Amino acid sequence: MPGSQRDVGVPGAVLLRMAAEDPSCAGILADSATKLISIIISRASASAIAQGPV
């Protein structure tokens, strides 16, 4: 929820694989631990990133 604080540490690669492999997932919202910013990563983008460089 916007404005709430969370403290969860998940490695980025694990988070991307989780989003990419879950067919019910539309994407993920990643929040910065140091600034009040967030980014939305779609499942398609997570899937492309999780596969690594070609």
C-alpha cells in the first residue's frame, strides 16, 4: 500500500523468476529501500530479464 513501510529482502533474480513463472501474475511493483520511488515490471518484462542476455 502506498505510504506504508515494508522490510523484505528478496534477491532481484528470484523476484523476477517468481513473476515470470506465475501465470496469474500481471507484474510486480518494486519499491526502493532508500527513496520514495517505485517501478512496475510487467510479467513479460520480468520473463525477458529473468532469461538473461542472449
